[in-house]
Amino acid sequence: MEKDLDKLIEELVEEKLKGYSYSEIRAELKESGMKPDEISKLIRQVDEKVLAAAISETQPDKAKQWY
């Protein structure tokens, strides 16, 4: 189950990096039958990874200070 969740998070991170909005991702998850509280947790995890990727791309030397 954990592996499936990690895979889903990575797929959603890729979608976000391709330009999808969080609203579009949220709607996609809702259509798949996921509960609203699960969607919120998942979106937070995706956002953390997207932000980490953005920080490491723009300021690789400062990224080490944060993580």
C-alpha cells in the first residue's frame, strides 16, 4: 500500500510540474472516489515535494540548509 501511495504521489508531482493546477489534481482524485480528507493529505505531500524540487533547482546551495 505504501508503495502505491508513493507512486501516486510521484505521478501527481509530475502532473503539477507539467502545469496542472491543484484544483485539477484535486478534482481528478475526487472522481477516483478518494475521500476529501485523504485528498487534502495527499495534496500536502505533493506540495512539499514540488516546493522541495523548486528550491533545489533555483538555489541548490541553500537547499541543503532547509533539508
